[in-house]
Amino acid sequence: MRLSPLSALELARLESPGTPDSQLVVELAQELLLELGLEPPISHDIVASMRDVISIDEAEIPWAGCLVPGEEGLAITLRAGDSHGKQRFTAFHEIKHTFMPGFRSVPQYRCDPAAPPPETSPRNASLEALCDVGAAELLFPRSWFSADLAGNEPTLDLIERLAIRYDASLEATARRLVTLYPEPALLVGFEPACKPTQPNAQPALRVQWAYTNTSGSWPFVPKHKSVPESSVFGRALNGERVEESATLKGLTSASTCPVHVSSRLYPYIDNQGEQHMRVLALITPTRKRRSNHAA
């Protein structure tokens, strides 16, 4: 059978004109999983084989992963130094590239900010974002993940269990929870670090990133903002498992109502072998809490 010169995304655009690409890549992922009849944890090897990927290997590469076309099929390479959970997300990201225009003609790279792709394959930020959306849908199928959220309080306890269930990293699982949670949710990642303008100062626990959903309006959380050692986030850095009502005073300049903070220390080792003392904080509106039962 002659293959269409158009990619799966291009065909989907023709079939559903006006539909945002972000919705189309989700629908394409859902159709593939339905065709395969898979249940979580989704096997990236099986999904890859259905997309003409003949091999998935590890290597010492500067990028998180790459997809390279060859005469016999497509080959995915994952960075050997990354954790298993991160490798799985990267694998699904590269698989999602097989739905995109031009994937058979040019190698595709998933890059960290510190490791740009070769000049012969410049990074397309919008394309990479679409592949991340598709990867999340393959790793955390929406119908299954939403069912696991139903009736459960959004806490890091729940995230830990869901990470095991979906064979994924804690951070990716936490981001997926925030994305699909039907109420306002804010996820913040902290690490001890120096302010960029004061590289020789004493390190303090600082915001590295913040991620929120569209269900509510959260005050701006500035990157590199330091938080006191006595704060709920500082206490988490010292090993405390925080589950309590608090305010965001010291984290944002805007006045805030009390919120529920679930915060823990989750150290990790990067692909260079360096340990990072990461604190994750999941922040949601304060309301009557109930025990988690599922997942």
C-alpha cells in the first residue's frame, strides 16, 4: 500500500479544519491507544513498534533523545544518564514526532535548554511543545488518569502512587495531575541555588519553575525567588512531609488566602551525576480534606 506523503497531523488537519493542533495530537494519541487496546502502564516499546520504530537504544548523547530515519525504519536513542521515568517520557515524545510533518526527512531532537540541537536541525519550540502534549497523553491516558483522580485529594502521596502506576517520573506525574485536575492547582519546583546576579552568595532555597492549570488565577511566582528556611517549603527541604494549610506569603508579593500545601523533598541525580536537592510543592485551595482511597 502506498504511504500518504502527508503526516498523520496534516491529515487530521484536513479532516478537522479549524481544530487546534494541540487537540489533534491528543486525539491522535487516543486513537492509537484505542487501536492497541493498551492499559497503564503503557508500553512505549509496543507503541513505538506501531509507528515504524525498529529500535530504542541508550547512548551517551547531549540531548534527552532523538529520532533518526533510516532505510529500514526509524530509530530512537535515549540519553543513558537519564532516569527510567524521564526516558519513558522522552521515548513517547520521540514517538509523537512520527505524527508530525517532515519526521522522515530530518532527525528530531528533544533537547534540554543547555544542550541545543545541531545547527542542521534547529529547534522548533511549537513542534516540541506539541510532542510533549502528545507524550503526556500516551504516558498518562486521559480517561485512565482522570478516573484515578476522581474522589482523591490532590497531594504528593497520590502523586507518588500514580507515578508507580504509570511507570513515570514524579515531576511528569505531578504536572499531569495539575493539567487534568478540575480545580485550581499550582505546582512549584525549588532547589538550593544562588541568585544569578549574585553567583558567589550563600545558596538559598529558590523557585526553579512554576506550573499551573487554567482552572483558576494564581499570583505570579517569580523564578529564582528565595523562600525562608522556616517556610513550609524550607521545612520540606529539611525532610518534613508537609500537609497543611498555609499562605503564599514570602513566595509571591500578592496577598493570598490560605491554601493547602503538600510539599516534600525529592532529591535526584542529573545526567551529569550531580545531585539536586529538589523540593516539590503542590498547592490547592483550602477546603475540607478527605482521605485518598484510589490509585
